[in-house]
Amino acid sequence: MIIESNPMVATSSAKEIFAYISENSKNERIELLEGSLWTIENALVDAQQFNRKHGIRHFQISSKETLSDEQFRDMIRRVKEEFDIQDKDVVFSAIHTFLRSDKDADKRHAHLGVRMVNAENGRVKRFDNIYQRQEKISRIAEIDYGFASVKGKHNKAVWHCVDDKYKEDIAKLCEGNLPHAAMSKGTIRKLTKLGKNTCQMKQDIKAIFQNSKNFKEFKGAIEGKGWKVTNGTQKPAMLIIVDENGVFLGSVNRLIGIQKKELDVLVSSPDVFINNLIERYTNRDTIAVNNSPRITPVDPIDKPSGPFIEEVTLVPPFRSKTSIDYFPKDSQVYMSGPVGPISSERVQVTANMTKWQRQAVYDFNKREAKKDKQLREVLINQKKLNELLNSLWDNFEKNYDYLPKEPWSNPKDRDAYYIEQILHKGLDGLRDAYLKKKAKWFSSGKKELNAFNDKLNDFKIKQIDGLNIFKKQNDYDFLLKDKASNIQNFRERKHREWANSLDIKNYLKQKEKVTKLVGYIKDNKDIELLLKSYQNPYAGYQLMLLKEQKKKDNINKNNETNTSLNMDKPSESNNNLNTDKNKNKTFDRSF
């Protein structure tokens, strides 16, 4: 179930809107439920009279599963209830039958038009958090109707706003990566005006990718259709596809349905097989998708085609909402791509060597080659481990994209002494320049004074009556210290408000758990736990606690076993005592 909406500008043609709703030739059948040309025109005229930009908000409701007439009317009712829309504010509603690109999806979809401007006072109706609320309506309806749940971009926010009976089903949608559209709405509109079938183009690109062995073959097949794979203009690091006329179609990774890091591996390693690196394309809009990574065995003795391995400092691919680092600063990760050959010591055979010397050289080189193979396998596993750990963090952070960023995350920015030093650094030079200029005869130093005052205004510092900041250094220092203290108080208050938010507290609590989980995986090289955590970090954390408890129980059990064995074993002093007693008995008998 998908609900979309967009505002219609007040200068739109009422006749064109009504024709689109009531008699569009593209549709096989149209059922007009409410509205007329008069209601549409009134809504647009009212918006123009009050000088408002938009007059109508247009909702579209579609579903993959087939909806009945009663369910379509129920969906319209749900939208009206969620946004508090009165019956008098509905300017049109209709059900259209239209053949969609997905033949398995419902051919029908609904339209709902709502007046945005109050005809009496000119107030504009508000639709705050509309994307989250639209997804909320869809998710609840899917559960009520028994449909497959669609994975939206705002499921985390939806989870917080629904009744408890829906939370368990919606929680499953919060796992894994968020969905991304293959083409933007603007690109689709532009290509549609040019007579292009965007649905068929997307299907063709995905089919080419799925049937290609490697990226080189995929690129050649794209160019065979007259299109081109090139670097983006706004983001040169992104690969895009343009048609034969140079019209932008979309980024490569979104059009073929994979993540950018997976595409980078394909591009940097042309010999890597597509089928071995990623799973075949599946529909990522439903909860039935498997987001776990596929680990493919790499034969370490194959001759690599990529560059030599290079160590780089790990930089998170996103900015954290807090100042806590995911990994220590000295953490290192290996670049993606095949691991190059390891250059170890080798001995060359010469013509003057004896048979035994040649055999010794052969044995030595064989041992070194075996060490190289083992080291190369370790590096490959280490590279994969770090890549999956990065993906785990990525998936975790995407669940909290809706949270505000931490204000002044660096503690220095909330320290009065540090702020005061910044103020001194910006003002001391200008003040000294003015005093130096003023000390000269017949010199007012007006230019320098204006520069100093402008800097004061930039820092929003107001001079306090009774302070002579030019003649008395203490007054000048007091002014800056007072301003630094005010800035510190303001920033600390904003930071406390952010930290005391329930959502932020929950985020920090979960992040602490994931931090422990990542540390445990890195220390123990637990691939099974990593794969479990990749899909669901929370389930992975519980599994980690069970493993730690089991490990502690085994240690305690071993300690108890050792203690009991020591108690059962007779001590050396007791043995000596028994021996002395036996000796005494023997002596008495002999006597």
C-alpha cells in the first residue's frame, strides 16, 4: 500500500484538473465518487484571493494487492481522519482503472483532492509530518487487510505513533536497509514528456545487470542500447546512466538495485563475477527481502588482477549524531578489491648449486609460499570482516535518520575557557591595532575602530556601561569572559534538551549495546554472530549476552572441577605423617 500526495498551485486550470479526474483517456475506466468542476474552481479561486501559493492537495492511493470498492472508500476515510479533513473540504475523489507496469499489482488506484485554504479566513491547512503520517495510514491498513507490509523510509517514526497491537509487525520493517527509488519523480516526469517508457527502461537495465557476468560486460550491454555509463556532473564519484540524447536516467547503483559499496567493488575489480558478489535482484519493498550479505569463498592461490593491498585509516561513511567514535582512532581497514600478492623472501636457484642445495632452495621457497597463502587468507577474511562491520553500523544508523543531530557535539565548543580564547583570538589583534593607531599624533584610528566594532557585532557582544575596554585590560577581559559564559550556558542548555529527549536516550542506549557487540565480534572473530547482527543488531546483542554467560558458566564449572579434584587428592604432609607412623610401628615390633 502506497499513499502519495503533492500540492497543486492556485494558478492551475480547474478544467484540466477536472478532466484528468473525470475523463482521462489513459484510464480504462473512471468512477467519480465526489466533486465537480465547481468545487475545484472554488478551491483555486479562494487560494488566489488570499494570495496563497497552493489551493489543493492531491492524494493518490495504490496497492499491490487488489482492493475492493469498500476498501478504497475506507482508505479515503482513513486519510480524512488522519489529517482531520471535513467532508466540505473534499473537492474531488475518484477511482481510476489503469494498466500498471507491474502486471501483478492492482490495476485500480484512488485520487483524493482536498481544499488547502479556508474560504472564510484564508488560513492554510497544515499537513505536518505528512510523509510519516501517510506511511502510518498505509502500514495500519496493510495489517488490518492482511496484506504484505511495504518497507517505507519512515517505519521507525511510524512505530512510535501506532497502537501496541501494530508495533510487533511494524518492528520487522525497521530492520535492514531503507528502500530507494530507482528514478526520481522529476526524472520520471521529464522522460515521460519525451515519450519514454520509464518502467520498461528500469526493467531493461535490471535485466541486463542480472544477465551480465561482470561489470565490464554490463557496461558494454548498456552502450549497445545506445546509452552510456559515465560519471555524474554534480557528484563525480557517482556513476550514472544517460540515454542516447544525454538525458539523465539515474545513478547506476539505484537503477540496478544494489548498494554503492557493492558497485564500487564491481568497478574496482572488473573480474569479480556479479553473481558471486551480490544476490540476484529481489523486490526490496516488502519484508520478505533477505538483507544479509553473501560471503563467497575466494581462492587465495588464484592470481589477483587488482592493485596491491593498501592500508588506510577507517573513516565512517556517515556523520554520527554523537561525538562517540565507532572504532578507535588507530583502527585500520583494508580497501575493497582483490588482495594482491604478498612479497616475501625467495631464493633463486643457480647453475653452480648441487642437487642437495637445489632441493634445500625448493623446500625453503615452498614453505615461504605456504606462509604467503596463509597470510593472504587472513587478509581477505580481515577485509571482509571490516566491510561487514561497517555495513552493520550503516544499517543501525539508518534506523535513526529521523533524529536531530547532536548540537555542539565537541565538548570544547561548550567550554567557557575555550570559547573565551576564540573571542580573544578574533578581537585582540583588532583592538591592539586601534590602540597603536590611536597613540600616534593627529590620528583618530576611525578605520581600525570600525573594524573592531564590526567584529564585536559579529560575535554579538554588547558593551556594558561603566566598562572602558580600551583603556583598562581588566574591563576588556571581563567583557569577553562574560560573553563566553553566556554562550556556554546557552549551548549547554540546548545540549541538555537534546540529550534528555526520550528518542535520543533510546538511541544512545541502543548504540552502547551495538558498540559492545562490534567489539565482541572483532575480538572473537565470530562470523556467525556477525551475520545474525547484520540482519538484526538487537537480536545479535542478545545472542552475544548468551554466549558470554555460557562462557562464564564454563569457566566456573572448570574451577569447581579443579577444586574438587584438589580436595580428593591427599596432601604430601599427610603422606609423610602416615609414613612416620608406619616406621614407628615397625620399630616397636623389632624392639
